[in-house]
Amino acid sequence: MLPTLPHQPIPLLVAVVVVAAASTDIVARRIPNPLILLGLFASLVVHGCLDGIVAGTGNWLAGGLTGFGLLIPLYLVRGTSAGDVKLMLMVGTWVGPEMIVAITLATFVIGGVWSIGLAVLRRRTLQLYLNLAAILGGGFGPARVARAGASLAPGQIASIGSLPYGVAIAAGTLGMLFIATA
């Protein structure tokens, strides 16, 4: 079952913010802190007006902490940047904890497919495999990777190329907001 769509004007406002974040991530390869702070402040004000100060602040905080908690593990294994974590936190403050879980899952699917496509395009699938093995603690069988002719030691992470992950977050957000309206 899909989460419910947040009250209007939240879908429109969060869409504007994630498109702006994705645009700056594409152009400058970073998500500016002033945009995050503006989004956090605006979402707190909107929730306060729509739901009352106590309930609005509670939903704002719960969504933000959920968004942060879902993306911080990826940051800790160097799978994303701090700007992406802050963006997911900010999106969570807009949409609440239930919707941010769905948005995060959609973002992971979009980002994962994009990463695999990039690895295939750049002929870096073995490195992607090694990176996944390192992230998951070597669960892919380092001996098997070594037999495949890997030049890096199992567990060593090397970039296969970076993605502007704010785009995946924006796509996941817009996609889930669109699906929730159906």
C-alpha cells in the first residue's frame, strides 16, 4: 500500500525544492546548504500552519530524522555525499516519515540502476562488484573475485565514476508524489 499524499501545497513546494537541488547538483556537483536551510525552514513553517505548531513540528522532525536515518548508512560507506544526506533529511521534513521511506526506496532503485548503467558503459563492472563486496563485508567471495583477475585487493573501494545523486533523489521524490496522486 502506498503512503498518502501530504496536504497541499506540500507536493508542489517539495517538487520545486528537489528540482532546484537536482539542477545545482548537475551543474556544480553539490547541493548548496542555503537551499537545504531554506527548505527546512519553509517546511517547518508550512507544517506549523497546516497541522498546528505541536503536531506540525512533530511530523517535521519525524520525517527529517527518518530521511536522515535512511541515507546516512550509504554516506558512511562512501556511497553518497553529505549533501545528499541533507537533501533526503530536508525532503523528509516536507513529506513525513511514511512517504520518505517510499521515496528513499524509489531513490535507491533509480540510483542503483543508474550506477549499474554507468559501470557497464564505462566497462567498470568488476570494480562495481569489488565495491559492493567491500561495502557488504566481503560477502561476495573475494577468492572468486581474485580468480576473475581483479587487480585490486578484495575490499578496496575505488570509484567507478560519481553521479549527481540529487537527481536520483529528485526523481524518486517526484515519482512517489506522482504515484501517490493516482
